[in-house]
Amino acid sequence: MSEAEVHLLNERFGAPGRLVFSAGPGGFPVAEISNDHATATVALHGAQPLAFQPRGQAPVLWVSRQAAFAPGKAIRGGIPICWPWFGPHPSDPAKPSHGFARTRPWRVLQADAASGSETTLRLGLSDDEATRALWPHRFELELLVSVGRELQVTLVARNPGPEPFTCTGALHSYFAVGDVPAVAIHGLDGCDYLDQIDGHRRKTQAGAVTFAGEVDRIYLDTDATCTIEDGALGRRIEVAKRGSRATVVWNPWVEKARRLSDFGDDEYRGMVCVETANAGEDVVTVPPGGEHQLAAMIGVR
């Protein structure tokens, strides 16, 4: 994006000292938010929150130091938007993993930084020839990001077409932790899950989720709030949700981290994904003229 385009964004939507658009890594435009309670950064590429930091706290979101900031590439970290499918395409492995929403440029629809306590940003994406080549449906997506004492991220998927469509997806949240072996995730005890590294076998969670190796699980039929208990940083991150009956937990551990080109070999120790998802058995059908909202509410306790 050119300097003139960034300047126009600031003229139309910016608020000096509270909401400023600038050229971020790779030249991608980002919105930098600052208010009484927190700071945050949102990339227009993929409508992706990259940073959230309440005043007096360590950063809540994690971004890899190896992350690629390039057109058509996903950014490793923050909260990528997986849509209109989660994981590999269900019938065509040649299509991009996790859909196309996270690799497309989004447009700014509205911003509100008038309040010192809460800042909101609305971004939009709609179908075009390129998206219809991958997924033959009309759609309108909107991402609402609200930054205050908590970070609230809401993905709204609307169907302006004449036929219903089905979709899966996720707010693929990467959280910064002090040391992942010292992390415990509460809220999923007793839930069945699909173990992605054990042939998608269905298992049942017993107690808190802890980490001593690679974890890649889709927890089923749950709308529970999850709490990331971080023993190393001495804090608890709460992840509440709406419009989701699945939660994905992921950490690549040693070997997979080494295989990922956009992931530092030792970075697995400083992150964990707890994803607000429509995945596994949680498949969404949006009727003509209808919408579906998928929301995550993230706070530090």
C-alpha cells in the first residue's frame, strides 16, 4: 500500500494518538490502537490482530519472529481468520489450507476511537473472481475488533446469494506464554476430542490440557470458556466465545517447529493456540439473507 493510501486511511478513519494507520512489516498497512486500557495492532492483510497488550501486562498475542509478511501468504501468529474451511479443503487438497480469508487484503469499513476506554475497528471482505474460483459462493465477511479491558474479535459471515452455503472456520488465536510445559488449559475436562496426530481418533479429555509433546486437537460440542494458566508468567488468560461448538488446541513441539519455515525452532516453548472454531462436527449452514457470528472474548486475570 502506498504512502498516499495510508494517508487517506488516516484522514478517513484515524484519530491521532488513538488509532493510526501505518506501513507495517512487509509494507502491509496496520492499524495501531492505543487507549486507556490497552494497545493493539491489526493488519489489514487477513484482517488479522497481531498484538494485544493490556496496560501493565506482558503481550497476550504471539507472532513468530520468522513470520512471512508477503502477498498471498498467511502470517504466523496473532489471530488469523480461517474461513470458509478449517484445515485442509474437504475434497481438494490443492486448495489452500484454512481457506483464503487470512491471505486476502481487507478494507476498512468503520473505526471509532472517540472513547478513551474502548476502540473499535470494522473490516470487510466480499467475494470476487479469485475467491469464487476457490469457493463458488457469494459472501460478505465483516470483522469487528474491540480493544479495551478485553480484546473482542467477532467474525460475521453473511450470505447475500440465492442458495445456502456451509462453512467451517476459526479465530486461530496464538497466545504468548512464558514456557509451554508450565501451562495448563482449563475448561475442557470431560470433552471428547479428535486427536489430529493420532489418526483423528476420538478421545476424552481428563483434567486440564498440559504439554509434553506435540498437541493438535479439535474439542467437540463445547462452548466453554477456556483459561490458560501460565505458571511461568504468573497469569491467567481467559478465552470466552460465542457461535462456536468446537475448540482447537495446538502446539507443534520440537520436530514440527523445525519443519515449519515460518516458525523458529525454539519458539514452540513461548506459544499455545486456543482457537475459537467451527470445526470437526461443528459445521455452519448460512441461509440466503442470513448470517453467522463467531466471536472470541479474550482477557487477562
